[in-house]
Amino acid sequence: MFDIVALTDERSAGTVRRSARLLASIACVLMFVAACGGGDFDIEHPSPSRGGAGADAPTTDRPLPPARSYDPPVHFNRDAAAMLPDEASEGAFNIGGDLRRPLPVALVGTVAYIAATDHLLVVETRTGQQLGAPIRPESGSGRVYAAFIVDIPGSGTTPGHRSVELVGIEAPGARPVSRATVPLEQWASQTSGALAAAPVWSDGRTVLVRVSRFGDSPDATTYAIDATSGKIRWKQDDFAARVVAGDTAVGEVPSESFPAKVSGLSLSDGGVRWTNTESAHDVSIFPGGPSLVVAYGQTLGSQNFLSLLDAATGTVKDRRTGSYNGVNCQYDGASVTVCYQGLFGSPWAAAFDTTTGSWLWGLPDSDANRVAPTITSAWHGAVYGTTRSGPVILDARTGKDRATAPGAAPFIVNGNVGLALDPNESDLWAFPADG
């Protein structure tokens, strides 16, 4: 969670005047729609910010050269790294440098979109410079979406209420191209706890947004919002969408006693397609590929499980039980999903084929005298992580070492850049890919 002071922002809109006060300690989450078209991005008039070592600031007569791209990158240039603003990593890592929650960053080429609680920063990673002024909610064809919780004060006989403001940013670029403000359900205005608004999926026409309360709470609503008009296409109370696979939104159906059930909804109308009969504690749901999702949790009998589910039907393709704790999973965007544990106990990692659901490899492997790395990310056939020997890259399909001195272990990566901690494990830096 981000700790900020309340921000008051008043603007005039015709004859209507209102203030939007961003609630303190409320998280903003952003999402990049992968279907967005790419293209070269000419950087002009960047605002001054912290620059990176070895990176000269661009000017209108000396723009940055085209960035090199690798698919996937297996080496990063530490000498040309640029430090990112504090908002990119504040509160996300523990003292040992382990990631405690997802970074609020989306990469589009060499541009990083960084979501803070009350604003969105757009940063050129090759220089660490901010592009334009911070984008803030105003309450009044982009493919990067940020969602903010805002508090709309009452006026006359109309009581105040909470809303979610959805901001679409042209990518690559730094110009807001769409804004929509949607009033939230009554529970959101009545609760005194902090809320989180998270874009989950978009096809450029509809944006799926999850609104939930922090902590052990059953309160959650999922909205399908028209990206142009801001109208609600459908909403589903008591459903927290986490992943979209195919045409199904998968999430949990919570209850007052806190055990939850995994359920799948139709993207077109929000209709319930399936709900697993088994309830579980501490349910986490991760993408498992184009048609699979991964559900991790603890049964009511206190048994930890890791299940691969068919997103369209809820059918269990594979289920494993054991001493799983703090599991995370990442789809590499190609053909493999890697699941791993690093925060609790000894690290382990395993990967499965996203088409067949078959497990491909697992670490540690005592017979081969190999340890499991602490995984940081996976992208296009490469798995990034660290061991006591430093950063390492594994082959996603075989689990074998692919690069033993890659220069960085990025938490977010694309063909141009990897975002990783500095050697002191305190700040997030952008490392250009160079191999």
C-alpha cells in the first residue's frame, strides 16, 4: 500500500463544480493491453528528473537513437542503467530484496508507466527522465489503463460517494486519451477501510476493473466498463476478477467467513459459467496461459494445494498438494508458465506447458546438484532469477541455465529493458538489454 497525504483537486466543468479528494493509503494499479500497436517514439522536451549513469539527456536536436531489442534478452548493460522514481518500488520489497507485491509499472518499449496512489508517471527508462507532468485524475485508443479510487463529496441532499476513475493513456506516449468515472456500490462508500481498484483486462473497447477492500474482507465488485463512454456494460457483486483467459474472467467468490470459491464469468455479459464446489482459504489466482489458470490456496482441512484449471469450464487439469507457501506464477507470454516460492522457506520453482498442462521441470534437483533460483520474472522462453551466485536466466522449457552472468534479474522485462534492483537492493533501476 502507498502512504500519501490527501490531495484536494478542484476543477470547473460548465456549471458544475466539485472536488475530488484522493483517499490516503489507497492503491492505484495499472495495466498495459498487449494488443496495443507499437512503433517508434520520438522524445521531445522531457522534464528534468534523475538520469542514469552513462545516459545523456536527449534534446530536440539530439534525440535518443532507436533502442535495441532482443527476444528474449539474456544480458543487461549495468553501466547504462537509469534509476527510476521512488514511486516505482516504494514499499514493494522487503529488507532482503524480495518482492512483496506486484510492481505498479507497465513497460511499453523503453517507456515505463508508473502508478502511484494519486498520479501516473511516464518515464523514459534510458535516461530516467520523466516525460511531461504527472498525470492525475480529474473526476470530471489509449492502451495503458490506470484506476484510481476517488471520494466525491456530497452536495445538498445528495450524499457523498466513492467512485473509480479510469484513465487511458496513449502508448507509447504520455497523453491521456480517455477518462471515465463510475460510482461504486454502497458498500464502498460505507466502509472505512482502504480500497483497491485494479484494471484486470481490456480489448480496447471494454475494461474489466476489480474493486475490493484491503485485508480479510469479502467485499468486492467487478465492473466491465465501456472504454469510450464510461458506461457500465455489466457488474458482478461479490466477485473479485483476477485473470482473463479466452472469453472467461476467473476470480474468487468470497463469503463472510472468508473461505472463497473459484468462479468463471462470461466476458460478454458477466454471467456465471462455473463455480468450484470446494471452498478454500487464502486463494490466489494466476494466469496459466491462453486457456489455463492456476489456483493456489489452503483447503478447509488446512491442506495447501496448487491446481491447474481450464478457464472456460473450471475443470481441474492437474492438482498437487504439499508444503506450498507464498506461491506465485508467471506466464511467459509464449508457451510456459513458471510457478515458484521464494519468500518462505527454501526456494523452489517448476514450470508447465500452457497447452497441455504437463509439468516440464522442477528445482531444486539434488541428483543434478542444482538449487532453485529465486524467480523474478518470465518472458518469451526465459526465466529470470537469482541465486547466491548472482543473477541467472533459465530456459523456460527445460529449466537449464541459459545465462549465468546476465547482469540483472529483472522483475519486469521486455525486449528493450529490464527493471531490477540495484546491488544495495534499495532502488529500482532500468537496465538496457544488450544481448
